[in-house]
Amino acid sequence: MAESKTKKTETLAAAAVAPVAVAPASSAAAERPAGQPKPADKQGWWWGLGRRKTAVARVRLRAPKDGTAKVLIHTEQSKVKKAKTIEEYFAEERDRTDAMSPLKATNTAGRLEVFIRVNGGGYMGQAQAIKLAIARALKDFDPSTESTLRDNGMLTRDARDVERKKYGQAGARRRFQFSKR
């Protein structure tokens, strides 16, 4: 019994001293030097994903092949398969400027082909999700724009969300009316 205990402690001590082999991280970021652009996909698109409240925007962008830069929005809610321009989709000027602000901040407005797929949320949440998605795609397309985008707060996800309603209450914080008598 005493021998088996000493053997166990010896093997445990040896295991603690032995170096642990760690597999190298095989990610694209580790192989790519800092400041180098992220490679595009097979069709030449750079992708970005943005979320705000319950809205999700997926953006792909590239330099225009036929020389015409355009920004088109597809939605999964609409029954029409035709894409809309920013002006057709957003009625409010505030939402249009919010969605296009990364392109204006980096002086790439009118120089890129941008396709947006957005669903969920309202127009304001969708505009802010598009803003984050475009900023993330631009950062991968041209890493020199990252500092401009980060200084303007366009690469930061706004995590504020609606607080859930609690049972036994009228809302998230609001209580039912209280009657003393």
C-alpha cells in the first residue's frame, strides 16, 4: 500500500514538472502580419456582420468591377425580391446618414459596391447594425481605415438591449398598481 502511494506521488510530481505541449493556433489572424489586409472570399467580397438591438445586418463589399459603385439593401421581410437603394429603404434622413457614415468617414462613399442583407428590429436598429457591419467590412478591406473608424466609435458594438418583462409586474421595472386598502 505504501509503495503504490509513493509511485502515485512520483508520477504526479513528474507530470507537474513535464512541459505541456500546446498546439499552435491555426487562425488567419495569426498567419497574417499586422496591417495586412484580410483576404477576400473566392468572389472577391469582404464581409462584415453588425448587430443592434434585434436587428442583424450582413454586408459584403468590393471595388466595383464594372465601374459603377452602388449600395443596395435586401430584406428578408419584403416579399419583393428586388433590392432597394438606401434612399428607397430608409424614409428618415437620420437613418440614411447613420448607415452610410463609415463610408463617408473613410472617403470611400461612391467608390465601393456594397450589398446589404438586413432583418429584424426597426429602421433605427437596422441602420445602426448596417453601420457596424460596413465598418467591420471596411476594416478588413483596408486596414488603414481602422484607426479612423475606431476614433469615430464605429467599430464598437452597442450592447444596450430591451430589458425583459418580469412576471408579477407590469413591465421590466414597472409594478402593478398598488392599493393599500
